[in-house]
Amino acid sequence: MKILGQKLNRRFFLSLFSLSALSTFFSKKAFGVSDYRRDKNIPKQYVQNRDRPDFFIRSANPFMGVDVNGWNLSVRGMVKNPITFEYEDLFGLKKTSQISRLKCVECWSATAQWEGFRFQEVIDRVQPDINAKYVYFQSADSYYESYTLKELVRPRVLMVLRMNDKPLSKDHGFPLRLIAPFKYGYKNIKYITSIEFADSRKRNYWSNHGPYSVDGTIQPGTDHPLDFKKKPLSINGGEVFHPFDKRPL
Amino acid sequence: MRRFLFVVFSLLFIFTCNKDEVDQIEVNIPIGITVPEGMVYIPDGDFIMGHSDYPDTEKGKVINMEAFLIDRFEVTRGQFSIFNPDYSFHPQKARFPVSMVTFEQAQGYCKWNGRRLPTEAEWEKSARGPDGRKWPWKIYHEHPNNGFSGFLPEAVDSREEWVSPYGVYGMGHNVWEWVSDWYISDKTPKADSKRYKVIRGGLTQTHTAIKFTPTYFRNKIEPTAHFNFIGFRCACSVDCR
């Protein structure tokens, strides 16, 4: 009788037996890091992954949310005029709103009305160096994301302060988040605390922690929209518009 | 018995190690036609377009076409940068397919080169030949990058095992490709008849599962779109230089 290509003799039986016995000494953690984001012991008041029927919440690093009294937005790096914005300052920028769909790389999507300002408002104030072709964001929940400057000035990219006619909630990124509708959800960083202009690209959180690209452009494939009972619908790539979505003119 | 098993296993080993190769159609190029370097001659005649299971395609209709020429490879970043010196790319990726180009930019490149974008029918015939095959290389493969979410382009000449029966590369993987047609199907409202251009021959991704698309699969996108997954190749009539 052979097992694993080896003749089953007393020596081999004993080595297998000892190996299986040894394996019981190791916990599961020795073979793979458990996903702490699914830990049911995370305090309820923490922002964390929640499958709410109308809009799932995703949080890479559960935390208590931002206390706006201690928050500001620092814009720095290769710019002529580094600026620090207080929360109130952001409401002085030119506002715009749009309805767009947030498409998660995990398959689901959901829509909302987002209100905020275009990235050009930031550019106009800080005046980036001509060689500053990349932008790096950091957040209050230790998340980070990177973009090319060209991507951020695309027409539908929005720095968001309000969602569905209300200030952003703690779950959705209060006080400031990014919405780039042609990128998967993980690129749409929440709780932004700093924006840095640079001449080289940095990696982002999920390319360092999962099998996800730095670029994160939505590829042609299938979506399971929450507002369509998660039924599969094919998508063309880029910003997702389903037959029941209103396209911008 | 030992000798018999040795022969059986040797044959099995040789068979399984043999690289997949696509049966190539032997094409006789008529006298007087010179095929420019980097292009492939696609002969005249019938081919099956679309598939009956895909209602937005030609549903398996037989189409007769004149002969034409098409680029063997997708246009590369290096080639495109000669046309547009502002197009920047990593020097090690000069042989990768150009991407982030709009329909107009793709059309402009082809015109500058004395060519044009292929029609959708030309593209599909180049990909599947006259036998109505589903995959350019005929046999189904799983995509090797399953487990990763994101688009990973490759050098345009890197996959000789994934060529069409006419020897055209990159028709079922790498970038989606602009073709000249507007996207119209039975369901297209009249107001949208000139809203989307057809793109062909790329991959679909759902989370970390990447799939090849069949030769008759149609995708559509606005002509101003410019994404990392869209590139193009050129075509021309048989008398172009």
C-alpha cells in the first residue's frame, strides 16, 4: 500500500503519525492571518464592515470615526502654496453634486447623491509643481490611496462632504471622502486627512494587503447592484451605468 | 509489461508536454498583393458572425467580405509615441499595447499611418476565421491570472499560443480594441444610435475571476472613454502600403 507515493512501512507510518500529531500543536493563526475586520468582538460603535441593505459599509481598519474638532486637511508636497483646511473652509469651495454609483471590487454596487467640490479647487489653491504627476491620500483610519493627477481632474471625480442631502455619516467617511466613479470602491478613500503631491507613485492600501491593483479602474465584467436585488448585470468597464440609471448629459 | 508501460508513459509525457498550437489557415496571397510588414492578409469569402445565444450580435449570420489587411499585433506604446510624442510610457513596456487612448486618437494614429480602424466584421473574421469558432485559439483555456483583480497587460507578441487561425495576436486577451462601428443592437434606442463605439476582444473581470471573451462578444463604450483596458489595431484594403 502506498500513500503520497511512499511505501507504507512502519517508519513512514510513524513519520506521518508524528507529523499529524505535531500539527495539533499549531493554532490556525500559524497558517494564515485571520481577518480581524470580521471579528464579532469589535465594539458596536466602531466603523466596521456592515452589510446594510441599501449600501454596504466597508472599513479596512475599524475605528471610532473622526472628531471634527481635532481634524483638518493638510495639502502639501510638491506645491507652491501648502494649505491646511479646517472643515468649515471646505464649504467655501465651489460646490457641485452628482448621482453616481459606487462599485465595490467584491461585486456589489450602490448609488447615492454626492455633494462636494472638484479636485481642481484644490489644485487652483496649492498650485502643484509641473512635475507633480501623482497624488497620495492618507486617512484617519490608517488607510492610504494613490492616484495620478490626470485621473483626479476627470469630470466626475468629486471630493465629497455630503451624501443624499446630509453631511457624510461616520460610516461613509465623515468629514471628507473621495468619489471616483470609474474606480472600484477601495479607491474611494474615506476620512481623508492629507493630500500630498509627488513626482513618483506610491502604492495603495489594498495593493499591499490583497490581490488588488494599484490602478483599480473598473473592468468590464459583472455587477450585483444592491438596488437590483443583487442580480447579475454585465458592465462595460469604467463608471457603471445600469439600464435603470440616469446617465449624465 | 515494464517495457509496455514505459512506452505508454513516454508517449503520455511527450503528448502532455507538447505546447498548444493553433491550427493556422494556409492563405494564398494573390499575385500582385504585397502585405506590409506587421500586417496579415485576410482572404475574401464567407464567415459566421455573431452567435445565436447572444442576441446583440449578428446571431450566426453568414457574411461575405472582400479581402483586407489587418495588423498582426495591437499597436504598441512605442509605436503610438512616435505619432504622439506626449504619450509617455515606461521604456521596458514599449512593446505593451497602447492604452488610455480615445476613439479619435486611435483613428488618428491609423490615418497617420495610411490605415484605418477595422470594421467590426473585419475584426471578428480576423479573430475566428471561417469555421465559426468561439475562441481565436479554438480550445478553451482558463485565464492564468485568476486570483488577481486588476488589468495586467502583456507585450503584444508574448502569447503565440493565443493567436487567431490567421496568426493575429491579442484578439481574445490583452486590451479591448476600438473598431470603427457604432454600437447598435435590436434594443438600442434611436437616440443612442451614435452614442457608443464597439470595443472587441478583451477580458472580463468579476472580483478576482478573469475570463476571456468569445470571438463574437461585443462591448460598448463612449468614444471619449480612455481607460487602461482599451487599445486598438489598424486595418486597410489590400492595396495599402
